Amino acid sequence: EVQLAESGGGLVQPGGSLRLSCAASGFTFNTYWMHWVRQAPGEGLVWVSHINPDGSSTNYADSVKGRFTISRDNAKNALYLQMNNLRADDTAVYYCASVAHSYSWYDYWGRGTLVTVSS
Amino acid sequence: DIVMTQSPDSLAVSLGERATINCKSSQTVLYRSNKKNYLAWYQQKPGQPPKVLIYWASTRESGVPDRFSGSGSGTDFTLTISSLQAEDVAVYYCQQYYSTPFTFGQGTKLEI
């Protein structure tokens, strides 16, 4: 059974940092593109970042570029999102999601982890 | 970026009736070389992550009931639920994977 499990969310002050993790199992993690997608409370889905299977290529939404860093450890079947200089508008549920090919739909999603940025 | 626009924003349909949700992209998501539309539909129930229903605009994901169907090509797409069931209450999103960044419609809230 495919599982994606996010962790690391919580309450952080503006300007603070958090590191999200996503533990993957049940599929060949090192062949999949992995994405982070976020959803602000009561709002829609917004792509944040993605990374290719071997970790050599990454991309970011303009809103997080220079503040967030995506990475992966294929030996541990793990995906990460380092979030620095957090702002109130980063408050959201963050989902990790898998994509089988570079241009393909999101086939699996984790249950998400809530990040709240507030003083 | 490709902008995805859904209509309506919300929809109330009686049990057993048809529900239709539209999605329009700001540019084509039809890749000419393989004639595939890079368009997916997702269902999101409260407190849950999204779940893919349809990909390539009209291919139903394994296990998805056949009352769900997708149609359209180029820039205009439709998700149809042929006979609404109580468990179909959710927010539905279209998403293009034709180009990065992948983008979603704003969502359509479906109620009974």
C-alpha cells in the first residue's frame, strides 16, 4: 500500500523556520517526482515546489523562492521542505504528493501537516 | 502560468440527478504530438487530501465509480457525475500538468 506521511508542522513566529518531512512507502520512491502542495485554510490548492527523482533539479513557486528549499533522501525514502523566513501567508496545510513522470497527475497524496505562522 | 478557471464556484444537486462542473484553461493543455490533454480532476472531502478521479481529461482512475466521467479538449473541460450520491459531497478541482508550474482551478463545492 502506498503511503505518504508528512510531519514537522506546527506554530512558528513570523521570520521563523520549520522543516517538513514526508516519509514514503509502498512504491519505488527514487523513480518518482515529488511535489509539495499547500492549502491555506478554506482556500484552494497551490503548488509550492517539486524535485526530480535523483534530486538534481528543483523548482519553486515565486512566492517561496529564496525562502524554501526542497530536498530528498532516496536511501531513506524521504522528502523534505526547509522553510525559512516564514510569513503569515505561508499558513496552510502542506501536502507531499507523488508524480510518476515529469508531466503527470498527482497519483498519491499524504494527509498533510499544518503550518501556522503567527505571533 | 496557465490559469485554470472553474464554474460554478458552488453547486447544489438533488440525489440521483446529474452534476456538471466546468473547467477552462487560459491556454491549450492538448499536446499535439501525442493528442493527450494534460488535465486531471480531483475530489477533496473535508479533512482529507485530494484524490484523483480522472486523468488525461477522460481516463477514470482505478476504483473510481463509473458515474464520474470527464470530457473536453484543448481549453474546455467538464466533469460529470451522472447520478449524484450522498458520498459525492466534496470540493472538486481541475488541474493542468501540461506545463510547470502545475496549476489548479479554484475549486467547485458540490452539495446536496
